[in-house]
Amino acid sequence: MQRANKIAYQIMSGFDKNFRWFSRITGGAQERFEKRLWLESRQATRDRINHYEQSIADIVAELYEIINPNQEPDALWVEIKAAYTQLLTAHPQFELAETFYNSVIGRIFNHSHIDNNKMYVHSTRCYLPGPDRLHVINTFDTTGTVRNMFEEIFTVYRFNSPLADLPRDLAHLDTGLRALLSTAQLASVHTVEMLKPVFYRGKAAYMVGRICMPDETIPFVIALRINRFHEIFVDALLTDRADLSVIFGFARSYFMADTQFPAEVVAFLQELLPNKKQFELYMSLGFYKHGKTEFYRNYIAHVAASKDNFELAPGIKGLVMAVFHLPSYGVVFKVIKDEFPESKKITRDFVKNRYRLVKTSDRVGRMADTHEYVNFTFPLDRFDPTLLAYLQDTCAGSVVIQGNNLIIKHLYIERRMTPLNLYLNNETDDDKIRHAIDELGLCIKQIALTNIFPGDMLHKNFGITKHGRVIFYDYDEICYMNERTFRSIPRSDDPFAIDTLSVGPNDVFPEQFEHFIVGKKHLKDCLKELHGDLMTPEYWKQLQAVCQEGKTLNFTPYNPSKSFFYEPGKKKIAYL
């Protein structure tokens, strides 16, 4: 048992060291925001993700120096888990520490020992919110005027950069709240609670809380921006749960929100957003590994409680990925095929690298987050025969059948959306169709402005959310913008000669986009009307120039009309 205690302590020390690094990177978000260090902010996002993997590699290497894991009896691993569980008793990040332990054991055994006796398939305890609530929230006096309350908030939340015009911002907030709540509602407010950590992402920051009244509780979010003079200003006041849901959406980059009590913060957020699952909120805070753990637990519970079968996902079958879903569950499972057609001059490792690139990029609400799993287990008897035959035909190298289990060696899990091609085929409302086409054009443009060329822009590779937002989800052909040459189609001066093309491997001809982004003529015409510039090489060269200069644009996740500085008629690309 002494050896088990030593190993458990070593793993816990590895977790604590990693969490200190995580907190150090996250805690630097305020300074990066105040100093407008946008490139450093992007790097911090990548560093925070990459450091976890390095921490696991380091601790596994240390363990191999003292034991040969594959030659140890199972009893040792049971003892190590028991010793580690003792260390979790009063740990403020016990749930994250469990996941770190799982990552270590998973790395040692290549995720082939998913056993609750050796790992934390189930948590040691169910977290009950409340004990640490005072560590994560500030409460504000509501007995005075609305303006007095806002003044108190900005007394508590201090920044090292000046506020551009505090009286103006206080007036905006006062007027904004009075416009949202009736006099009777304002009079009934008994508590305003704000999370202590400020949520930083991109070129914005958010102070997140809630207004408590006897009969209802509503979200209360103050959105902050910073101008070129390094002055902070209030851009919007948000009280609509739909706005908050989008801010914490699955197509957004992870927040930087510094806290030592993540479980309490997540519990508070879940009270604001009851439709968000716990794993989604952990992921939004950057604890994506623990989000994967919580997802797996949620998945196990859902499979046990449901009876439907796994089936091929609706839509056109992909050339690179086999995609399936459980109809009663809101995700899709994506498996890389064993072979690709000749038109796809890529490799399996290249595809995995593309998904990794998206993971560490600014997704600006336009690229779905994906979660990578190894040796993921499914109940074989729940697989539709057609799906099983398809997987065995196209992904045999990734599929293993053991008894009543089907194990997929490597897959990605992604939020399920309605494929845009199916949506456009079935929708009859002209306004909704026009909105979807407009969203499609904006999606392509905004992805490009983050220095990523989407590559395969067929509308089947985009999905549309319940909020009507178009999201890209097919990454096997993405690349950086400077890796492509945007050209006009060469034409012969001889009217009787057949046009010939001298085409390089990286050449792209935007004039051809109208022929394949959407198929039907009325959809093409709509796209050309709304976003005709996408079909010109000049536009793409302009985007390349923006990316080359290293400019970071602001992509506001909430409706631009909510901004106190909204200008009707201004191009949406500047806001979104």
C-alpha cells in the first residue's frame, strides 16, 4: 500500500502543477485584454490546451521510471485509485483531479481499461452546489437606485485600464435595465449576484450574473470592450437566456475565467442556463478534458435509459468521415474512413491534424467544437444493421467487436445540427431560406477572417442550429489563408480557342464557387445577391491581406442590435 500511496501522490502532484499552469495562463487574460494583446490571447488559448497533454506525458514518463505498468497486477491499480480517492476528499478541484487521473491511466493503457475499479468512470461524489458559493459570487445591494447598484458593481470589479466614460456607461446600463424590466419588477428585485471571475474571450469580456425576484430569476450580463486608447467601455447589457446560450455556445472558443472553484461556477451557470448540460459548461470554461469525462458519463446514462438504435446520420454520406447518431441524443459520431477517393489527396494523419487545428483556433461561433475519443465503447445490439455493415465496409480498421460491445478505436463527437442542404430542401418560408443563405455567406467570410480557408464549401458541410445560425463542421480540407492562391480563371484571347488553365496545386478560382456552394438556381442567385463578393478573387485577396497584417477582428456573439452603439445599416461583418 505504501507504493500505491506514493504513486497516487505523484499523480496528484502532477494535477496540482498542471492546474497552477492553467490558472496562470487564465489569470493573465485580464492583462492581455487591457493591453489589447490579441495575438498573445490566441497563443494563450493554444498553450492552455497543449499544456494539459504535456502534463500527462510528463507524469506518465515519471511513473515508468519507478514501475512497469503493464507488468503490475490489477490489485495495484485498485489500491492506487483508493489512495488517490483519499487525496480528493477536501480537494477544491476534485472533479478535475479525477479526470486528470483518468487521463494518466488512459495514456498508460491506451484507453483499453475503462474500468471503474481502476478509473473514475463514475465520480466519487455528486457535487452539491452551495458550500463554495461565497467564494465565486459577489452580491450587490438593491435597496437603492438602479444607478447606485451599477456604481457599486464597477467599484468591486476593478481594471488596470481606465473606463472610457463611466457616466455614459452607467446611463446606458440604467436605461437598458429599465427598458427590460417593468417598474414593478424592478421594485421586486431582492438580490443581484455576479460571478467573481470575469469571462474573457477574443476582444471582449463579460461580467456574468443574475437578477433575483420572488417569481423569477433572469440572467444579467455586462459585455465589455476596449478601444484603441486602451479604455474599457460597456457595449451591451444582456438579460435574454438565448443571448447567454449563444455566448456559451459550442462553436465558440473557450473562455478565460479564473477560479479555484470550477464546480461551483459551473453549478451557478447551469442555474442560469438549465438547458445547457454540465459537460458543455465545463468545456466553455476551458476544462475540455473534464467536459469529455462528463459527456461520457452523460452518454452512459442516456444509453441505459433509452431504447433507440444508432443509425447513419441524415444527409449525404461524406467522402472522408462515416457519420452516425443516436436519434434520441443530440450529438453525432464521426469516424475517419480507411480509404479516401482519389479526389481527396490527403491522409488520415492530415485529417486528424486539421481537427486539432480547429480545436486550438478561434472558432468565432462558426466552427463546431469536436471532441476526440480513443477506444469508445458502444452496445453492439443497439446498432442498426445498415449502419453496422457500412462501418465494417468503410471503417474496418477502426472497428472492433468484443462480445456485445462495438469498440471504435478513434472517433470525434460533435453537436448534432440540421445539415444545411436538408434544411434548404425542406424549408418553404422564403424569409428563412434567405436568412440561411445570408448566414452561410457570413459563416464563410468570418472563418476566413480568422485566417482559415474552409476548403470544401459545399453547403452539405454546414449545419444550421435551432437559433438559425450556420456552422461549419467539415474540416478535412481547411488550411491557412496564405496557403492558397486566389486567381481569376485564365481565358484565351482567341475566341475560337478552347480555354486552357494553367493550374497550380494551391490555386483557387472563386468565380467557380457559385457552381458548387449551393446547387439550385434560386439559392445561387440569393447567395450572389447577398454575398457576391465571395465569387471574386479580389475579395479573397483582401481577406488574405487582413490576415497577413495579423489583425484581430471582434466577433460579437450576441445580436448586434443589443449593443449600445448599434448603427442600423452598418455591414454585419463588422459586428458579428
